[in-house]
Amino acid sequence: MRTIVRTLSELCLTAGALIVLFVVHVLFWTGVRADAAMERQLERLREHSAAAPRNAGGPGGPDGPGASAAPYAPGAPFALMRVPRLGADWVKPVLEGTDPGTLRKGLGHYPRTARLGETGNFAVAGHRRTHGDPFKDFPRLRPGDAVVLGDGVTWYTYRLIRAPYRTLPTDTGVVDPVPRGSGVTAPGRYLTLTTCDPEWGHSHRLIAWARLAATEPVGAGEPAALRERPAD
């Protein structure tokens, strides 16, 4: 009996140690790796921005400057996103694709949705928790909040049109060109942000929609929206 009790105790201690290691991996190590990966993607974007021409800015036609551009390269960064509501130092790279490997390095653009600034719906996914927790504070978003994206040539300022909306993962209409559930009924230049809900689960999705409000050339400096202090 004593041997059985000792064996069970050792098994419990081993199981406990494994659980602690797993929690450390999920809460800490994935964040460290994601932060390093996102910083590398941001550095690639900075290099691209430094080499980009400064005489472009804003949509130049009915579908914006990206209408005839080459497709975004899968897994590669093409823009950075800043959201004043989420913090003055909150900045994340946006990469092409939403596969798990891509979302470990930043936010992911749904490939079949519109390009940045185009007519249609530019849709982006991000983790709520783990891998850097990019959308940890997603529920704090409010109507009117700015979401600013830059591609090295142009700043695009979108404004949220409603508070985050909770739905099921099967509700793919939220990323339609005229997003279902958003309250808009006509074509426009929209942004959709998606993440998981609850905070440590994935049974549902939180959705935030925004409409393009302004474009400015990068050469003119940072857009005024980045200097705003969001109201409580």
C-alpha cells in the first residue's frame, strides 16, 4: 500500500509539473516568440517604407490604389496597424493569410477580401490570447474609434461604426463585401476585425466593423487620428 501511495504521489507531482510547464509555455513563451516575430515583420515593413516613393497617397480611383497592384504575397507583411484605443504603443504587422503559422507573427488578412483601401471589405484576424495577445483588449473598442493602417505609401484611417459584435465561427457573412450584421447596406470601403471569444476559448467570434474615413500620404507625417485620446 505504501508503494502504491508513493507511486501515485510521484505521478501527481509529475502531472502537476507538466501542467505548470504547459501554462508557462502558453502564457509566456508563445508571447515572447510572437513579440520577436512581430518585431521582425515590423522591421521588414520599415525597410519597405524607407524605400517606397512618397508622392502617392489615398485612393486614386473607384477601387483605390491597390486595384491593379500585384497580389499580397502569402505569409508576408504588407501593412502595419495602430489602434489608439488599445494603447499609444500598440502597433502590429498585417500579413497575408490567416493560417496558424501566419497568425503567430501578427495579424492576418483574409485573402479573399478586399485589399487595403479598396471598395469592399478589408478583413483582418488576430489572436485574442497567446502568441502576443494582439487583440486581448478587443472588447474595449467603441464606435468612432480610429484604426489606422499604413503600407509605406499611404495612411488609411478607418472609424468603427459599432461596438464589437458576438457571433459564431460559421457566420462568414461578417466578412462579405457589404458585411452582414454591421448595419451597412451599400457598398463602401470597409474594415472588419475578427478575434476569438471567450477570452481563453474559441466557441464564438468577436467582430468589429469600420468605414474608411480618410487617407493621407505617409510623407505628410502621421495622421491626426494617432494623436487622439479615446474617450472612456
